[in-house]
Amino acid sequence: MARSLRVASKYIKDVKSALQRHGYHSQNALAEDIGISLSTAKNFLSGKSVDYLNFVEISEKLGLIWQEIANKEPGTETPATFLPENYSPFVTGSPITHPRYFFGREKELKRLFNLLKRHPLQNAAIIGKRRIGKTSLLHYLKNITTTPAENLRASQRSNLILKFEKTQWVFVDFQDNRMSSRERLLLYILKSLNLKVPEHCNLDYFMDVVSDNLRSPTVILLDEIGVGLQRCPELDDGFWESLRSLATNHTEGNLAFVLATHESPIELAHNTGHSSPFFNIFGYTATLGSLTEHEARELIASSPIPFPDKDVEWILNQSQGLPLLLQILCRERLFSLEEGETDENWREEGLRQIKPFAHLLEETEKES
Ligand SMILES: Nc1ncnc2c1ncn2[C@@H]1O[C@H](COP(=O)(O)OP(=O)(O)OP(=O)(O)O)[C@@H](O)[C@H]1O
Ligand SMILES: [Mg+2]
């Protein structure tokens, strides 16, 4: 197995433009950020072989899918250890992080991008039951605007890259315990925005630095904010009020928050004993449910082995267009096709696998 990889020559131009797009003004800046030698960065960018771990890391930093840009000549196959995770056509546990594997939500995305493309940027909340796809949507917002068209499905090509080229995105996951410390959270945001990071940071310093320096559109994505409210006493009303004040009065309309939660922000604040007006600034809420039939069909059609029509209808029907259930049933069908099975046992297995997520189906039935 090859231990090193190189960028295929047809992708070298894309790799170079990704460097600029991600704010690296020199090859050295990239090398320093990742902690690799300048010669490794140079080799990568000029299509020469680099160690595969470095190859993966540099690609990810530049928002590129390493499997796609890697040269496919015999002898340079990608390491098998990476294959299961990276090549899974159907993802059924972790959030979808690469836009290529994200389906649907077209209506919500249109609204969200509309709020974020003009000044003042406006805040939005994404509400939905457990496992409905909130985190995946936040990742999509952040990543689609920097993913080159070649790395998307043909139907996804858009001009978002141009419209949002100046926008900075910061993803905060409150399930990450480090974010429960106010100081660590503020330092993380400053670092993500490439602002001056002091050794210690309090709220006043953060407010000063951000209000004095934030000159380009910035969206802070707050995932699992309920956890932040419930478990993090340091994130008190004073903290949230300062964030609100920053967005509304001190950044010339350049700052917006998009949060993901199980319930509406106002109810959430109420139920967790917070009274901050921060939770009143979410003028748009998107409540996630099933994909549309067209979107669900697109997800099913992404299978590397096409499914027979009768199975497509069965999957649509059983999943009610819920993305996680679609993914599980497609995974089962694909597996049975790959194994050459001719019976319909995969259906029984599929139903067994979606059972733990029956709450999603109940909600859909109630809503419809
Ligand atoms: N837009 C989508 N396209 C394809 N699959 C999706 C999409 N949204 C969600 N999924 C599927 O649903 C699963 C759960 O998605 P995600 O983790 O984003 O949900 P969540 O609402 O953040 O869940 P939790 O409430 O547990 O945080 C993913 O692993 C994936 O299988
Ligand atoms: Mg989530």
C-alpha cells in the first residue's frame, strides 16, 4: 500500500486557488498553520508526493476531498484504513460534514443564505427533533461556500462561492466540553476569526477586539446551544447580552448567529432559567422535518448501485422522507446488492435498524 500521495495534475490549479480562498497568502503560512515543513507544503501544491497523513491534513485544511484530488495511478492507491470512513455512500451516525453527501433542505437553505448575504446579517434558529439533521445543516452552511464545484454533485453547483467569498464562518459545538469555559470559548472564536489572541481573555477584551476589528461578514454557528445553557454556568445572561450587543450595535451589521436547538430559542431560554434578550434576536426559525419527495429521491439515487424501482418506492414510503431513515434503508439495500443477495431480507433488517428512531416517524405522522 502506498504510504504517500500526490495531487493529480488536473487538480493542481484548484489546490492553488483553495490556498488563496482559505486566506493563506503564502505556502509558508499554510505550512506554519499545520505545523509541517515548507518543503512538504511546496511538494503538495506542485503535485509531488507527500506522506499520506500530511496529504489528508492539508486537503482538509483547504476544504478539499483528499480522495478526489489524489492521483489514482497504480501504486498510489489511498490507504485502506481511510476507506470505510471516507467512502461510505450512506452515512448513518455522524453528521454530514461534506456538502457532497448532504441532500435537500433547499427551501430552508435559500432562506438562510438570503438572510446572510446582505447587511445587516440576520440571525436564524434551526429547530428540530433529535437526529433530524440540525448539525448537518450547520456544517453545510459553513462548507458549501468554500467547496469547489468539482467536489459537489452536478445538481448542487451554485454561485454561493462568489457571493460568500468574504464571509467567515465559525462553528461552535457546545457538546464539546471545552466550550463550557467562557474564556476558552472566546479564545476559540478569536482564533477562528484570525483576530489577536491574548494569553488570557475576558469578555471586555473580546468585545473590544471584535468590535474594533470585525470588518467582514461573519456567521457564528452555535450547535447544541441547549447544552451551553444547561451545563455551562459561566455562560450566563451577562455573556449572552454582550453577544447580542456585539451583533446588533458594534459590528456594523457584520455579525450574525445561527443556532441549532430542539426547541425555540425563547422557550429554550425560559426552560433553562435564562432571561437574556439574546434569545429574542432570532427573527427566522427553520423547523426541520422530512425532505421533499424530490430531495429524498435524489438521496436514494446517489447509491453507487442503482436500486430497483419497487425498492425506491418502498424506501420512500417506510422512511417518510426522513434523512436518517433514508440513509439507513439505503445502506441496507446497497449492502444486500453488493453481497449479491436476491431475497428481500434486507427489508426486515432495514426496519429493525430504523426502529430506534421511530420517534422521528411519529412526529411526521402527527405533523401531517
Ligand atoms: N441533509 C441531509 N442529507 C443526508 N443525510 C442527512 C441529512 N441530514 C441528516 N442526515 C442523516 O441524519 C443523521 C443525523 O444527522 P445530524 O447529526 O445532523 O442530526 P442532529 O439533528 O444534529 O442530531 P442530534 O439531535 O443528535 O444532534 C446523519 O447521520 C445522516 O444520516
Ligand atoms: Mg446535532
